[in-house]
Amino acid sequence: MAALRSGLLPCHSFNDHSQNFNICRTPNFKFRASTSTFCGRKGGAISVGKTPKAHVSSITQNAVRTTVKYDVQIEVDHLLSLYLYLFNGNSFSDCRQIHAQFVKLNALRMNNLIGNKLAIMYIRNNAFLECGRKLFDEMPEKTLPSYAAVIGSYCRSGQWEDLFSVFSSMVDVGLLPDEYMIPTILKACSAMQMIRSGKMIHGYVIRKGLNSDVFIGNAFIDLYANCRNLGYSTSVFDTMTEKDVVSWTALASAYMDDGLYDEAMSLFQSMEVNGVKPDVITWNTMISRFARNGEIGLALQYFEEMQKKGHRPTINSWNGIISGFVQSGYFDEGLNVFKRMLEFPEYPDFVTTISLLPACAGLRYFNLGRAFHGYALKRQFSDNSHLEALLIEMYSKCGRNSYAENVFLRAKNKNTEIGNAVIAAYLNGGGGNKEKALRLLKMMGNDNFKPDVVIFNNIIAQYAGEGQISAAYDLLSEMNQMGVSPDVVTFNVLISGFQQSGLAYEALKLFRIVLSPSSSCLGDVGHVLVQPNSITFTGALAACADLKLQRQGKELHGYLLKKAFERNNYISTGLVDMYAKCHDINAATKVFKRIEDKTIASWNALIAGHVYNMQLEVAFELFHEMLVEGIRPCLITFKVLLPACGDLRALTMGKELHGYIIKSQFDDLLANALADMYAKCCSNKKPN
């Protein structure tokens, strides 16, 4: 972004090279016959009939005849005026023909404005974006509106790298963004989380006195919120001289994304006090954010209040709450809202369908999922590749792989997403379908249907989890040969898969290769540079724990301290588990006490460590301490403690745990463990 920085920092004033051009001016001709056949004048403007396309050829003929007798520039000006008028009313159907006439008259070289105007027309239609960009690149002088058209088009299509490339070249030639372009650039910065570039633009906006523009202010609120800098968002909001409903909604959304629900609700209530009435979009935003974060009660409460305030829920309102519940794992609640939507009545659309298919998959509701499939076919949604991938996943999770395969075979546009889904379906069906997954992987090779790293990672994880070392490494090598680069997830699934399948030594061997790829014995694949993350280190610590390699575990601990990784909760929990399994419970306790934000996983690791080292009373003391701290026990907590009750013959403690288990609704899942605990406690008296 060096060009951006140099372009935005200078103090010279904005220079707009655009020209004003009146497309409706009177043709500057010395005779009347050439225009009377296709246009007339009314109030000084050109009047064109309902079917301008039919006149293009006659216009061209008249233009050629006129260029013989009269000045070419006059003819070009007239053609520009007339063609632009026709073009605006004919939805780009004559774009290429008009372009050809300008090229024939050499108008693009004679009048720079013509090239800019024509490029803008191309670019405003996504179907002509490539042609427009080619013409744009060939123009010797570009105007700010033409840059704005290209940047706006790339923003609409989410092509952020292309957008910044054009923006950088614009700044390089001395053109600086105006108040209309700045929100578009900020939207791109927000999407890419480029807070540094956003701050540079913020400084430019302040220096140019544009910070009072409400649209620019709203864009800054969204940028800083998306970059997880709520303080900056609040500061921008507080300094805005004019705030609209979008401003309030953007800041409330930022609060909820940071989990500050009380602040968001307080801000929402302040809107009307400050004379701003929430609209349907504001209500939908609040409802969907609550639903997405699992706040079922608040989402439903605001949904009811929206209707009491006189706002009728739209399909977007229903979709927001349904998709939010499903994304949070509240499948039944999402389906209940869907039932209310049908009774309202409101008919489901494409978004409703793709929101509810994961719920059908999660609940294994085959018949309902099949009904959604039929509805999608009836409404002609089914040609969408994302929907087809969700259908494949739904049928697979419902145990109907033949249905999933049928969706794949019928898909018209097979792409990577669909390939991922059907390979996952084959893998979920067991080892017998793994060969199908591999065959499909080798078939994938065209432009849209290429294997990506996710597909390879799914199959490699399956091999590693089954302990098939050779097969996993062979596929890793084949991945490299097909031009797909392994990522950190590739090595994570190998390390964790080997460790969980009892191949802890192989897991540590691969971990050392990740840390120093130059010493690899895996050929070209081993020289792939990846940055290990918390999952990588956690897998290595688990392998050290399995092998009781305390010295190697300590060395790894020192490396993690040096790299400031110990503060990561996953890694700290892994260190607690490693030291405990190496029978150094004191070191495990020290690491645990240094954890600032202790999670249930951290407590479980230390409790399990004391049980592993037969310090059962201490384990129960930790359990009570955890409850005092307000940490809710999970299924793993009870799985660790129930056998300890049996070993201690602690019937009273066992009954107390049983009460917690019933309250947590885990009694069905722990029925066998409870039976074993009661059997041990009642078989003999508690030993002295």
C-alpha cells in the first residue's frame, strides 16, 4: 500500500479531471436531412423513438457520409451525444456495435471522454466487466468517474484485490477519492480487515474536512467494528455531527459482535430518545445477532416487540432468526420459528431453504430434508451449487448416501464445494466408501471442479485417524503433484490423527519436520513452509503425554514460553495434561494457576490429572472449587469423576454427582458409568 500512503498524505487539493458533457445538446450540423429521419427536437433535446436499435445502422451510414463533407470532430461529438442517449435507453444491447463505430471513427483517440464514458457503460454491467476493464486499461487518460465505476463494480462482486489494484493506480496518477468513493474503499478495507489502510484514509478524510459526511462516518463504524476495534467505532459514532438509523444500527451490531448485549440494548433504546426511529432493518439486525449468538430468549423477545411497534416481519426477519438459531446449533428452535412463519403466513425462499437444511442434517430428519429438496426443485432453487452441497451433506448425515450420490450426479455445475460435500459423504459412510472418494478425487481436474486443500485434508485425516501412515503420506505426496499446497491444517490432522490412533512417536516425528522442514525425509512435501499454530502444539504435547516424555515436553514448554504461546488456552490445557500424565502434578498445577481465563477444559485437565495420579480427594476439592467459580461441569467432567467415586467407595459424593448429572440432562449418556459407580460403592465398605 505504499502508493496509497504516498497518495493520501500530500496536502495538495483534490484534482478532478472529469469533464461536463451534455448528451442532449442540439446536433451541430449544417444540414437537416441527415437527422430528420431518426430524431426530432423538443425543447432543445434529442427525441428518440421507442426502438432506437433499429436506427443504429442508419446512424452509422449518415455518420460516414457526413465525415466526408464535414469536420470529423463535429461528427464524433454528435455521435457521442446520440449514441449515449440511445445506449442509456437500450440496456447495453448495442454496446459492442457502438464501440465498433467509435473505433472506426478513431473517436477513442480523438476524444478521451468517449473512452471513459464507454468504459463506464461496460463496467456498470457485470456481463461486460471484462471488456470494460480491458478498455479502461488501454485508455491513456482516465477520469475519476471511470475509476469510480471500476472500483464500484469490483466492490459489488467482492473482488477486493482487483479493487485495491485499481485504487492504487488511481492514487499513483494523482487522482484522490471523493466523498462518494471513500465509503466504497472503506467497505473493501472492512471486508479485508485492513485497519491500517483504513486509518490512513481516516486521516485523509479529517484533513479534507469530509468527516461530517454521515455515509463516511457509518463506513468507519463498520470498518473498525469488523476489525475488532470497538473503541474506535464508538469514538467515530460519538464525534459524528449527524447520525442516521444506519449509524445507530452499525454501532449496536458492533456491541453485539463483541458480546456486549446490555450495551447494545441500551443503545437501541436510546435511538428513539434521540429522535431516530428504528426501522425494519434495525430490528432484523438485532434479532439475527441475538439468534446467531445463541441468545434465544432475547431474539424472540425483540421479534415480538418489533411487531408490537407496528413493523410487520419480512422474509428477511424470519430468515435472520431461523439462520441464527441453526448456526448456533439450536435446530429445534429454528424449526419452531419456521413453523410460525408458515402460519403467519410467509412462504420460504432460497435463504430459508439453505438455512434449514443443516438443521435437518443435525437432527437426522430425513423426511423433512427430502421435503425441502422437493420444494427447492419446485421453486427451481436446486441448480445452485451451495444448495446441492447442503443436500448432499443432509442426506449423508441421515445415512442415505445413495440419495447424496444422486444429487451429485445430477448437479449441472460440479464445483469444489460439491466435490467436498460428496467426498465427505463417502468418508462418513465408512472405509468401504474411501475408494470412491479417492476415485472422485482423481477425476477432479477441470477449471471449476478442482480438488482443493480441504478435500485432501478430509481424506488425509481419515487415513491418519486409522493409523495408515503410508497411505496418508502417499496422498500427501499426490497432493503436491496435483499442485495443491498443504497448509497448517494438513499437518495438524496428520499429527493429531497419528496421536489419537496410538502412533504418538510418528506424530512427534512429523511435528519436528514442521518445525524444521529443511531436515525433512518426506521429499518435496516436507519442504513446504507452514506456520505451526495452537492446534499443532497441542497435538505434539498430547504425543509427549502419551509417551511420558517429560524432558521433551519441558523443551517444548520452553519454546512455547519464548514464542509467548503459553497464554493460549488450548496450549496451557495441553501443558497441564502433559505434566499430569508424566506424574509431575506440581508442574501441572503451576501452569493451571497461571491461566488467566480458565475454561471447563482447563479444569477438566487438572481434575483428570489428579485422578490419574490417584489423588482422588484433591480432584473432588477442585470440582467444588470449579462450581464456586461459576464454571458449569460438562459430560467429560462426570466421566472423569464417576469412576473416582467408585474407587473411593464414596456413595454420598456419587449421589451428589448423580444430582448434577440429572440437572445437566446427561443421565442417559452416563447410564452405564452410573451403574458401575453404584455397584462399586455398594459392593464393599469404604476402605480405611
